[in-house]
Amino acid sequence: MGILLNLFAFIAIYAVSYVITHKILPLIFIKSGRILGFKMALTPLTAKRVRRFQSIRRGHYCFLILSTGFIMSLGLELYVNNKPLRIQNGDHVQYPALVNWYNFWVPENMEAIDIALPKDFNLLGEGEIDYRSFARWVDNPHQELENDAQAIEDAILQDQARFQKALAKNAQQKGLEYDPKAALPEFKEKEYKNQREKADYLRGLIPIFASGKMAITMPIIPYTYNQQLLALPGRPPHRPMQDGIPVLGTDFDGKDVLSQLLYGFRVSFAFALIVATIGYLIGIVAGAAMGYFGGWFDILVQRFIEVWSSIPFLFTIMILASVMQPSFWVMACLLVALRAWLGITYTVRGEFYREKSRDYVQAASAMGVGETKIMLKHILPNSLVPVVTYFPFEIVAYIGALVSLDFLGFGLSADTPSWGKLLRQGAENISTYPHLVSIPVLAFAATLFCVVMIGEAVREAFDPKVYARLR
Amino acid sequence: MSGMTVYFIRRLMLVPVTFLIITLMVYSILRYVPGGPIEQAEAAMKMAAMSGEGGGGNSESTTLQLDEEAMEELKRYYALDKPVLTGYLQWLGIYPREFRRRVPVVPEKGNEKNARELREAHKKLSVAKEALEKHLSPKHFVHLEGRLYQPESIEGLDKTTQDALNSEKAQSFGKHQNLNNLLKPHNLIFLDGKFLSPIDTKDPQLQAFLQQAAPLLKAVKKAQESMHHKETTSGLKLTTSGHLIRTAFDRLIELNTRKVEVGKALQAQLTPKKISIFDQQFYEPISEEALKKVDKAILETAGSLVSQGFGKRDELLSFLRNHNMTWKKNEYYRLVTQESRDKDKDFFTSVQTLLKALTMANARLLRVEHFQGFRINEEGVIYQIENARAGILQGDFGRSYTRSEPVLKSIVSKFEVSLQFGLIGYLLSWLICVPLGVFKALRHKTTFDSTTSAFVFLGYAIPGFVVCLMLLTWVAVNVEWLPLGGYKPDNIEELSNLDAFIGRVRHMLIPVIGYTIGGFATMTILMKNSLLENLGQDYIRTAFAKGLKEKRVIFVHALRNSLIPITAGIGHALGLLFAGSFLIEKTCNIDGMGLLGYQAIVERDYPIIMGVLVFGVLIRLFGNIISDVVWALIDPRIRFGS
């Protein structure tokens, strides 16, 4: 029942994200563009291409699903988080998940406190409140608190029995008589006393929680990618689909697999988008200059690219990463510098080289249009077809590169959620915990397959090949 | 010259340039980044020290533990004491590299005759000496170069001479000449801490004794002469331990012995007072209380430098020297002040003399070393310094830090394995992609086309190593049809031919699929599009118009032309084989080039990293050129460079 409800909530969030991604954001984009003085209308040719793309349903649907998913993942902290959306004690109200989300976007402002402290909630202890227990207690104070207290007492009894058994065995080995009524050693008594106090403390909380002063709203998935779930029964990794365990189980550190997958999706996708975009910007500028100006500049940059592209880039990044543990941005820069700008430079150079000799460019030049304007307004829009058609495949390549590097252990720093790290854990223990391979592989394959489908549809729409064939 | 030839010449000329740029870049990265062999050795020492102290231990006491000389040795071995460019040129083999070759004890083999004769002469001499000494011992006489001496006390001399002699005797080292000069007017010599005077040969009481001694003396002299003769003629010499060495090293050994002796004497004087010498200056350890009085800022800076390890040692020392302090083995030292030197004047003058003697001995040794071109170390091991070019241009890739074998050997042995997989994978992709592409082209836009397209795109989306992982989980783990890793059965020697073959195939299946997937999608689509394009050409129309059968038109006319772009990919595939194998070899645990490179990076094995890089870059560069050549050969329409 609970899972169904969560699923429903998830779908609702997805629907909202869909509206945001495909209705609100384009609207804002177009309106603001118009306010800034752009026409914001597609040329008939582009409009036709877009329509053609929309008519290729598999690609179009994949695009809708993925783009919505990515926009949705930007708010992950709000629905996949171990911190509550809202936690209340009488007049004291906090919104830790919201602050957490804010911190993600404004990382400089880390002082914004995204944790609720026990002292504000009539609780004992240090550090962060255990929100999940808190939620349980709020739900059903009498039963849950009593159960927890009882569990502690049971544990004491069990431990006592085990300890006495060990004592008896020890005595027997030494040939002595063991008296079960004899007092336990002092340290044990102390330990038990502490535990009993804790149980009493929990029972003491019942009236507070029963009074209705406390309230908490947890996100749909109450786990996060970097929290070790130490309270779970048994030892990590937990297999998926078990009672009392996160749906997709945990990894070797006891971290929830599902939240790692979701957060990993955001990181991988954002990484690939950023690398591809920056790489394309550099590549287009360089390629345009090469193709348009030609001459020595062209030859020099060509030779440089020839040399540069011979660098085994995976190997080089591995060497660099092995010594510096790159952060997200450093890794992105490395990939841009070593790989991302190279391929498109050649294509754009070729396009510019060809378009430059066309009549319309000559005409514009004859009319006295400046070089920058010719390049930007006349040639560039006509050379963008390969740029657009290659873009999705670049995304595939960079997601693959990031996963590969993380898999080899030369990827982003350890606290970044990643698919590659999950795969690595799985691969190292493939015979015992194959689910740690299967789950990320499925997520990975599904995402990349979607991107490839988009890419294929974009290529079909922008650069259709019509084959005439006899028979 | 045709444009084509120029184009290929240009490409070939770019190869060395590219190669140099890339290798220099990676070499510099490796040199500048922390975590090199020195740091690793240091870390290993730290670990050892930590575990030795029972896990705990404060971090300060475990830094700079490594013997500094050993560190220097390491640095020199890895050419880290040279500037990056020099190191790189040495690695290339353009700049000579310094080798220390231990000069071996002359082997007995081939010198049997000389050795035997020398030993005989040696024996004769010792027998003669023994006989003489036996004769002399009752009278406590000593013989020296054919003359006899007797012990003499210096009591009879005047007081000043006595004092002078005693003081000279106390600081004996380096002062023999002085002492003997003082003794000469009194007809005395000094030997082994004793004063001797020549015996009076006229003494009638001794005549009988001397007469008996004369033949013995003669025998000793003769034996000595014959041995000397033997040594000069053969150029060899027997050491005290009975080994043969070249006489040329006599002087070297003598000077070295002297240096070591003086050094020992100096150390013996210094140790009880806990005084050390750095750069000809006297330093004493700073006590804990005195350390507290030292400026805090200095100590903080020094402490931070110390904690950064050996790499910062030079900086630390020069910093401390500016404050009249120094550092050794986790202790701060400070310069001995003039006042305390005045207080203990005798000690410091004697030590100063010894120090001077040591410096002199050292200088003399250095001169002889330099002159002869040999070096000798404290233990008396003689080695030769040779400068030779030994880099990759000479085919010397160096030795691996971790595998203790030449880099080239490891690479070649792993290369076989990788090549095997790469070739099989490439062949397989031809066998699958070409027919598949053809069928897809012929059934363009049918259900067959779209369903296979889905698989092709899936293959494009998922990297080869992930496919391997998937197959490993589902086929090797879940149903156990195939083995989990490695590239051949462990017990392949015991198996019959057929079983061994099947075992190999079973092991290689999953990785080969991974290799194939890499280029699978691109190749299939390329084949399909290329064939579709050709089918629309005029020559196909002509062929059909001539009345040829469809099969002939497609499989003979169109297919031949459509294969051109795929064939041209051969060279690129060579490069891809290398680049892709890191992941697959790691995943499937195949002991090939990729795994070698991966482990080298993890273990910071610089020579191997550079070796793998060289191979990778060369394969890639030549692969690209081969691609172009193949393309130009099979397609006369292609014109490069125009």
C-alpha cells in the first residue's frame, strides 16, 4: 500500500516536472527572449525539422521522458532525501530538505543549517535527529516508542544470557562451579544501566509525542545517496526487494542504491551536458575561425589537433586523476581540454570552408556586412546541422567516459554519487552480490539507450537520407 | 611529386613531433605530481614505522625516517635529481645517463696462472715473515724495510720535546709527518703507537743474533721483491681476504682506508659529546628546554616543512641554516657558539685538526677518483661511472619499479594477450557486421530493419565493459555457463588439445563479445548506409539495365564499393583495440596491456606507464596513417592533400 502511494506521488511529481519542462520553461524562454528583443520564431526550415522530429515517435518520447527526468532530478533533494521537508515541535518549525536543496544550488552558502538538532525537539543526544525514527514515533507514539523501548530491554536480556553462558563455559574450563545468581561484572552492569535508562527515556517521550505537538513530513524516498544506513538489520550490502529495507537494497557502505542511482543520474547527465556544451562552444569557435580565415592559422590549428587527438585521453586522465582526485568541474575541464572540442572543430571547419564560397556569403560581403556578422548570422545557422545531430551521441560518449573512469576508480571524488562506483563495487563482488551490477547496468543502459534514440531521431529529422533504390 | 606523396610524407613527419609532444607532456605530469617513487618509499617507511610502534605513534616522529643517503640513491636512480627536461632526454636516450657499474673482483677464471703464482708468492712471504718474527720476538725487535728496531722510551729526552711528542701522538692522524720530523734528530721513529729506535748493529752482544737474523731478513726481502715483481707484471694483486684485484686500485683503496680511519676517529671523539658536523660546522642538539626558548614562528615553519617529507628537505635545511640551526633524524641542532668553543678549547682544537685531516683525505681521494675514473664507497666497493645513452631510442625502456623486470619484457608479454583479443574481436565484428549491414540495407524500413536497429543502438549505447559485466553477471554468475575471468583455463597444460581449445574459447567468449560491441554499431550502420548509397548510384542502374540479376548487381557490383569505408577503418581499429582494453581487461581480469597500464597507474610505476604510453601512441599514429594508405590503395577516387 505504502509503495503504491509513493509510486503515485512520484508520478505526480513527474507530471509536474513535465509541465514545467515542456510548458512553463519554453514559455518563459520565449517570452523573455521577446522582451530582450529577439524574434524567437523558428525559421520555416527549422520548424519543419522540429515537426519531423516530433513525428518520429520513439525519439520524441525518449526526449520527453529524459528531459523531464533531468529537470525533475534538479529537485531531487525535495523528494529523495533523508532530511524531512518539514519538522515541527510546537512553535518551532524547520524545513531541512528545502535548505538542503538551497545549499545544492548555492554551495558557497553552506552555513545555512539543513539539520534539525535534538535539543530543539525535546530529545537527548548529539548531532542530527534520526528523522525516520522520529516519523515513526509521530505516526504511532504509543506503540512505536513502547516497541523501541521493549527492543532495548530484550537486547539487554539476550546479551545477559549470552554473557552468562560465556562465563559458565569459562568457569567449566577452569573446573569451577558457576553460580548464575552471582553479580555480573561492573562494566556490564553499567552498560545495562545505560541501556535501561535509554528505554525509560523512550517511554518518557510517549506523552510528548502523543500530545500532537510534534509533526514531520518526510520526502517520498526517505534516504539519500551518502547516508550510511547503519540501523538496518543484518550487514550491508542488503539485497533488494526485502521488508524493512530500501527498495533496491544498499551497497557495501550501507548506502541506499536507489538514491545513488537517482543522484548519479543527475551528476552524470549534468556532467555530460556541460562537457558537451563547453566542448562544442570551443570547437565551433575554433572550427569557424579555421574554416573562414584559412591560411596559416588553419594549418597550425589542424596540425595541433592532429597531435592533440593522438593523446590516449583515457590513459592521461587516469594518470592525472590518480594524483589529484578531480572535482566535478576539474574533471569536466579535463575532458573538454583533452577530447570534447576536437571532433566538432573539424566538422565545423569543413562546413564553414564550404559555405564561405557560396553566393549568399559573397553577396553579403559585397553589401559590406562585417566578417563577424557574416560568420554569426549567415554561415553559422547554415552549418549547425552536424552540430545538432552529433550532440546526443556526444552525451552518450561523456556519460560513458564518466562511468568508465568512476568504474576504474579514477573518477570524481568519493562523496559524489555515481553509477561507476556502484558498478565497481558490484564488479568486485560479482559472484556474491550480482544485483549491484544488474541494477546500475539497467539504469545506465536505459538512459543511454534513450539518448541514442533521441540522437537517431534528431539525425533523421535534421539530416534525412533518402535512398533511391531500384526494385 | 604528387600531392598524395607529399601528404603521406607530411603525415610521417608529424609522427615524431606528435610522439615527442605527448611523451614530454606525460613525462612532465608524472614528474611534477606528488606520489612518485620517493614519496611512496617514504610512505612505506611511515607505514612500517607506524605498525612498528603499534599502530599509534605521533606522525611527527615518523617523518623523514628514511635514510637520507638511501633517498639520494633513489632520486639518482629515477633521475629525479635532474631537471625535467634532462630526465626526459635521458629517458629518450639522447642525453647520456650515468651508470654506476661495480668493478668486479678480477675473476679467477682466465687468470688461474697469475692467481696461483701470486698466492705462492704471498705464502712464501708470510712464511718468511713468520720465521723472522719468531726469531725477533724474544727481544721485542721489530723489522721495517730490512732494518731492525727496538722499542724506546722517550723519558730520556728533554721536557719540551716530550710534551710535544705526546701531544702529537694524541692527535696522531694526519700528523705522522710532523711527528717523524720531530723524532728525526733523536734518531727515533713512530710505529703502531710505539716509539722505536734502530738497534745498534755494532753491539757485540747482538752480533750472533744479527747474524742469525740476516738470512731471514734477506728471505723476507726476496719474497717481497718477487711478489712485487709478480704484481707489477700481472697488474693484479691479492687482497687480505684472498681475492684478486687490479693493482691500479691500490692507491684508491689506501686513500679510502685512510679517509674511513680518520672519519672513525673523528666520530669517536664527537659521539660522547653529542656533537655533529654539518658543512664543516659544529652543531649540538638543542635540549627540550632550549627548544622552548627558540622563536615559535621558526619552529612552526620548520615543523610544517618536516611534515611534508623528504621532498622539502632542502628547503627545510636552508631555512634552518639561516637561523643557525639544522635538522637531522627528527632532532633540531644548533650551531656551537664561540663561547662554548672557547670553554672547551682543547677538545675543539683537536677535533678541528681531525676535521681538516678528513677534508684533506677526502680531497685527495676525490682527486684520485676523478683521475682514475673510478669511485669507491665507504665499504670499499669500487665502481665505475659510465655515461651512456640508454633510452627508448636505444630500445631501453628501463626497469619496472614494481615488477623487477625490464619494461619491454612485461609489455611484449602482455601485448600478445591483448592483440589476440583485439584481432579476434575485430574479425568477429567483420563476420557479423557486414552481413547484418547488408541485410538491413536490403530490407530498409522493414520490421527486420527496425528490430535489429534497436539492438544495434543498444550496442552503441552500452560500452563494451558494461556488456561484459552484464554477461558475467547473467551468464557466468547466475547460471554458471561460462567462467568468471582470466583468458585461459588455469590447468590448461593438463588438458587434452580439444579440451584446452574449448576451455580457451569459453574463457575468451565474454571479453571477445565486449571487444566486438565496441565497433559493432558504427560498423553495421556504416555498412548499411554505404550499401544504400551505392544502390542509388548510376552504375547500379546501368547494371540493372544491362539485364544482370539482382544478386549479382548487389553482391558483386554494389557490395565491393560499399566495403571501402569499412576497410579503411582497419588502422583506426588498431588504435581502438588498445584504448578499449583498459576497461574490458579490468572487468574480465585478463592479464593484458590494459591491465598492465592500469596497475602501473595505481602503483605509480613510471617506467611502465611511459612504456605503455609509447606503445599506445605509436599504434594510434601509425594506425591512422595505415588507414589512409589502405583507403588510398583501394579507392582510386580518394585524393588526400588536395
